[in-house]
Amino acid sequence: MNFQRSILNRDFQALLLLVATIVWFGHEMVFAGKVPFYRDLGLYFYPIGFSVAESFKSAELPLWNQHIAMGFPLLAAFQSGAFYPPNLLYLLFPFFSAVTAIFLFHYFVAATGSYALCRNWGYPPYLAAVGAFLFTFGGMVVSLTNVMNHFQTAVWLPWVILFSERALRSGSWRDFLVFTVALLFPFLAGSPEVYLMSLGLVFLSSLRVRWAEKKISYLRVFFLPVAANALVFGLAMAQILPTLELFLESRWREPMGYVEKPIYSLNPWHLVNLFFLDKEVNLAAGKGAHFFFLRDPPFLLSYYLGVPALVGIALWLFYSSLKEKTFLLSLIALSLVLAMGGHTPVYPFLHRNLPFMSFFRFPEKFFFLASALLLFVALSGLYVHLHLRPEGSPAKAMAFLVLVALVPLFGLYAFLRFDTAPLTRFIAWMTESSILSTATLGKTSAAIVNMERQIALVFGTLILLFAWQKEKLRAGLFQILIVAAAFIDLGSAHRPYQFLLDSEMVYKSPRVLANPDSDPYRLFYYPGPGNLHPSYYALPREPSFGEFQSLVYSNLLPNAGVLYGFDYMQEIDALRRWPYMAFLGVASGLPPESLYRLLGALNVKYIVSFRALGDKGLTLVGHFPEYPSWLYKLDRVVPRVYVAPKVIMQQEPAKVLIRLAAEDFDPLREVIVDQPLVMTAAKDFQGQAGIVRYTNHDVTIRASLNGPGVLVLTDSFYPGWRAYVDGKETKIFRANLFFRGVSLTAGEHVVEFRYEPRSFMIGTFISLATFVGMAICTVLVPLLKKRTVGSTLSPEQPIPNN
């Protein structure tokens, strides 16, 4: 009993330690009001999270958002995590306070999950704490903080593996349910790719348990995750069916060409970052960091595993069997090859021959598999060396460590310290910069300093292990020092990679437009001719990282202005809908005046640009030299709702867009539909329409016209919207490729558009039915077990006394 109490006390102390280190790691979030800002956070994840938060606070389901991409199916965007339970924190706190709570919560999930998993594997508390630090503050997890859906999914991996192993061993309904719930959380977090890779790691973990415990059948190993995922899909069907609907409306209904796929492939040279810090965060630079051996930022900013992982992997290589090495190293190599994407012939081959590969992009994500396997290997090596201690092996293992971990690093350092020219030339070649530039020379010096850091850490760790082996350190002191070394190494390396800025910047930055117009109109960011998708920025000077983030919000770039109530035309979700893709294909080749006519027909009133446009069809609203940027107003813009008397039928998207951009096209008198619609135009037609009520899910309009016409609401045409004219449901036509149109007769009418997606209704029914079925089984399974046990006992047999 005293021994068990001692173990519980140590676990409780470890939990307090994990909480304290998380608070230290994110102390600027906790105490200074800062939140991460990097890559897609400010432009995508915060606006879409804000939209979800506003829906919650309005007591409505986050099904649709009127501000994004001319109206966007918010729930269907899987990355929004609309039904992800931790996002209920948006209800409890102001938006950026909720963002802070969400980040800290997920660090806590990662730390406690990895600690609990290591304890379940039989590791002592101090080694489990080392494992928690390696996972939580390692390069993989911290790098994913700038892509929230991947981050929120990845941190659940230890919990999923832990509960899968428990369910596999026990075979009980209760453990199976817990495993299912553990899978449901990362599934709803919004990253299908990371979720699928997590399932792959669960399968490997199950195989490991099966090989250790022969009584477990291979049938159970395969059946358990299949059955759990069937329940997960049933429970999440309210999310899945709307997402499938968006998928069918997106560019993905036609497989994407190979050109975009290998973007963000792992550069083989970047693997040096596994055990060496090959970059330094510099918020004075627009990219936020200086990369020693890369020209452009990778998808994952850091692969760094830490010195404890390097030592553990070397020990595993020394102690493990040939069979184990062959199996695990093959898996690690395969995942690395997949992550390298376009840098190897394997990925193009798979893309050509495996149809499902056409739906995957950014191969670097496959490093998630390699990272998890390397951490498992590292902890295994440390555990064998520190606790199993095969007779006669520790001394040889220490010699192997010195030979593998210290000698190469120290030898390379000694060579480069004597002559840094080879390193300078290598950096210049990798970054495509001048060998004599200040930046190249600065990176050379920083690389040498980081090499000294790694040598000191490796040497210090080896001294600790040597002193422990020779019994020169008490066990408690050794454990404290090895845990501290792991945290200091990874915490100091990766805390800057959160890219924290004051959230007040979002609201205090002066904006090119203070507030949205009373009549709803849309904004458009003009990046430059040739590519109108808001994926790049051409600035006359490189701002600092903080200045660039402020510039994003000051200039209301898509979709930053959603936080202030602005509406946007451009669509930056990964599942871009096909009309927008057609727009990019046509509009990028239009001359400026035609483009402005097209944008005006799409309810775009303002254009923001980082260069002067000065073309006909625009009026300059303001020039802001401090950015610098220009704000223009289009001279001809259709309102959010209007009535057109003349109908043109055209089904080809490109021809529709070209017609909308034509000089002789009058968008207030003509409307293009994709189905036959017979309508006799009245002479001297007059029609008016005004919005009475405008919410995300319901738009009410009053219209008055003296002849037949088509009422056009310049919001996205999308499955699930229904129209009611004077209380009677009527057909919605696709108007001008993007919008909703309703045929009206002469007279006064009340038109109501309601978002009532059948995909969500059917999905909700399936989700509820699945939940009810699980609840019934939860009640019946124990009863059936009791009846089975009772029927196996004869009347003379005593009831077992537990």
C-alpha cells in the first residue's frame, strides 16, 4: 500500500511539473495577452474560429457564415472544428482569451497523454516526464501550432494509443467505448490526414501488443479499430455529410494536377534539424526566422527532437535486435521518403499509380509518422539502458554513444572552427544568396554557436549517464537532472516558434476602412496580375514579423476583416468551390477594366492593393504610405439584392464570367442562369428589393416589381438553401454562376431564403441514432454478461465471492 501511495504521489508531482512547464512555455499567453501568429493563423484559422465563436454566442449552430467567400458552409469546412468539443471554450471567454485557453489546453492534452502512455508502458515517472517533454515541446507538435486543425488532432495521439491498448487487452465494452471517444476528439479536430496517420500508428501499437501477448488474436487487432471508427463515423455523421457535400461542390471533384502536390516536400538537407538547430527565430524579419540551409520556410518549421532523443536513439541502435532494427528503421525510412515528396521519384510514382494519392498534398506531413516512431525508439533505448541494464553492456553502450553522438559532432565543429569557409559556401548555395552577404555570414556564425550548444548538451548528457552508471549520483538527483535537461533543451529551442504577438494589435491597428458600409458590400485583395488568389504579397520593403501581421489586419486582407464584420469575395479554404476556381482561371487573364466590371457584378465595392492601380473604373479612396497600400472603390457595383428583368441562359462557367465582364452587359438589367427560364420582359420595367432581415441562416427580402423578373441575392448558390416566396417554396436558380436567383411575378413579394441543409439533417439523425444505440448497448452488455455468468453456475455451485 505504501509503495502504491508513493507511486501515486510521484505521478501527482509529475502532473504538477507538467502543468508548471506548460505555463512557463506559454507564459506570455497566460500573463501578457499574447497569442500565436504565424502562417495561416491570422488569415484563416482566427477568422473561421471567430465565425464559429460568434455562432455559439448567438445560440445558433455554426452551419453557414455570410462574411466568408460570398457566403460559406462553415460546418462543412472540416478545418473549422465546428463540433470539436474544446471549441466550446469560445462560449466562456472573449475570442482571443479563448484562443489562449485552447492552445494551453492542447499542450496539456499532449503532455498528460504522453506521460500516461509512457507510464502504461511501464516507464518510471521521471522517464515518462522526459517522454512528455519530447512529444509536447518537440519540433513536430510545436511546428503544428500554426495550423490549428493539425495541431489539435496531433496532440491526441498518445491518448488514442493508450486507450486502444487498454481496449485490446481487456476486450471490455467500457474500454472499447473509451477508445471510441478518444478517437472522436481528434477526428472532429479537423485534420483527416493526421487522423489517418494516427490510425496507422495505433495499428502498429496493436501489433506490438499482440506480439508481446500471444493470447490476443489478430482478428481483435484488426476488428477493434474498424469497429471503433464505424462508431466514430456514425457519431460524427452530422459533420461528415456536410463535408462530403462541400467536397462534391469543390475543385476536388476533379483530381488536382501533380504540380501543386509536392509543394512543401521535406528537403533532405533539412533532416540535419533532427538533432541540430538549423534556424533562429528573428521577429525583425518578415518570415519570422532565419533559415541556415533553406531558402523558403518549410511546412514544419522544426524537426528537432532534442539531445535526449539523440542519445536514446543511439542506445536503441546498440541494444535492439536485428529484427527490431530492420522493422522500425524500414518504417521510419518509408515515412521519410513519403515526406520528401517531389525530392524523390517515389512520390510521383505513387501519384500516378494510386488514385487516392491525388487527394493528398504537402507531403511533409508524413513526417508525423517518422517523428512518432523516432520518439518511441528513443524512449525504448533510454529505458533499456537505465533500467534493464543488460550485464556487461552499459560500458560498451557508453563507448558507442561517444563514438556515434559526440565524436562526429565535435569533429565537424573542430574542422569548421578552424575554417568556416566551407560552411559559408554551403549556406550560400542552399539559400541561393551571396557568399559575402551579411545575411550569409550571420547565418554562418549562428550555425557555429548552435553547434557549440549541441556539443555542450550532448557532453553534459553523457556525463550524467556516466556518473549514474558509476553510481556517483543519487538516483533522485540523476532523475531530476535528466528531466531538467530534456525540458531546458526543448523548451528553450521551441518556445520562440510560437511566434507570439499582442492580440490587442488586431483591434488597435488603424484600418483602411474603419467599419463596413451600412449596405453590405464585399472587399477584394488585388495581389497583382496573373494570379488573383490571395496567396502572396509583393511589398516594396520587408516588414518585421509583427509589422506584417499588423499590416494584414490594417489592410483587411482576406479573411482578417471578418473579425470586424467585413464581407469577402475571395475563397481561401482548402476545398475551394468550383465557381471560384473558374473565376481564377478567367479573371486572371482579363484586362483591368474588364476585371473591375466582373468584380462589380459580384458585389465587390472595394479593392485593396499594395501597388497603385490607376485604371478606369476605379476611384481612389485613400493611399496609406506607411504600409504602403491603396484602397479603391469600384465605380459600378451591384447591391447585395436586386431584381433583373432580362434572362440569359448559359451553362459554361467561363462564358458566364466573360459575359459578366463585358462592357455591354448591364448586371442590374440582365441575369445569367444555367437552366431554361421563360420570362417576358415588361416595358419600362421597374423593380426594387430591400433586405429586411439578414442572418447567417435566414435572409428576408421585400421586393416590388411591375413585371416579371428574377430577384438576385448575391450570396453563394449552394445545396441546402431553400427559397420561399410569400410563404410558398420555390426553385432557386444559379444566377451569374455564383448567386441565388428566384423568379418573381409582378407585384409585392416577401422572399425568404433559409439554410436548411438535408446533409446536416440526415447526418444528425444518423449521429443521434448511433448515440442511442451505444447507450442501449452500454446498458445491455453488463446485463447480458451477468445472465451469462449466472447460467453457467449450477444450483449447487456457490456464487463466486470477489
